[in-house]
Amino acid sequence: MTELRESVRLMPGTALPMSVLCFALVADGRRAEAEAVRDEMLSMAAKAYVKTYFLAMAHVALGNHDEALKGFAAAVAERDPWLVWFGTEPKLDPLRKDPRFIELFRATRNPMALK
């Protein structure tokens, strides 16, 4: 956990390490801390651009699937390059059977989604 917090400190204003920290905190049973990190990401987004993909990942970590899917829809609209991992990222497994996820995955035009 210390290394993740250090990553956040060394990369201020960057949502990637913050989203990973959310997953680690939830896995460690520290949901309130993960929510605080997510809230910090939302505060950052109110002032400057924050990749919606990473905000969505923070919501996945917290089990907020509706919010996560809204974020991923925005990421698809933005053509976020991180969506290249949409078909293989294990952290997204809880969403895979949701028809909204399937629709978003198809919208990425990933060859895996078009089968």
C-alpha cells in the first residue's frame, strides 16, 4: 500500500495511480479510504480534465457499477486509448455480463467484441 500511496504522491493530479489505489484499499477492507480517494478524483475532475476511464475504474473498485458504466460510456465517446484493455482487464469481470458493458465493448470496435 505504501508504494501505491507513493505513486499517487509522485504523480499529483494523475488518476491512474489513484484508481489502482482504490482497488488495493477495497481489497484490504478499507472502503472508506477508497471512497475518499474516489472523492478526491471527483474533486480534481471538477477543476481539470481527469480521464473518465480511471474514474470509472475507481467506481468498479467500489462496486458502483452504474456509475462505472456511465464513466466507460464517456470514455468510449472520447475514444480513450485505455479502452484497448476493456476486453482483457480482469478488474472488469464483475461487469462483463451486464448488457450495457457488452454494448460499450462492441462500441469500441475491438475485434474480440465483434465475434
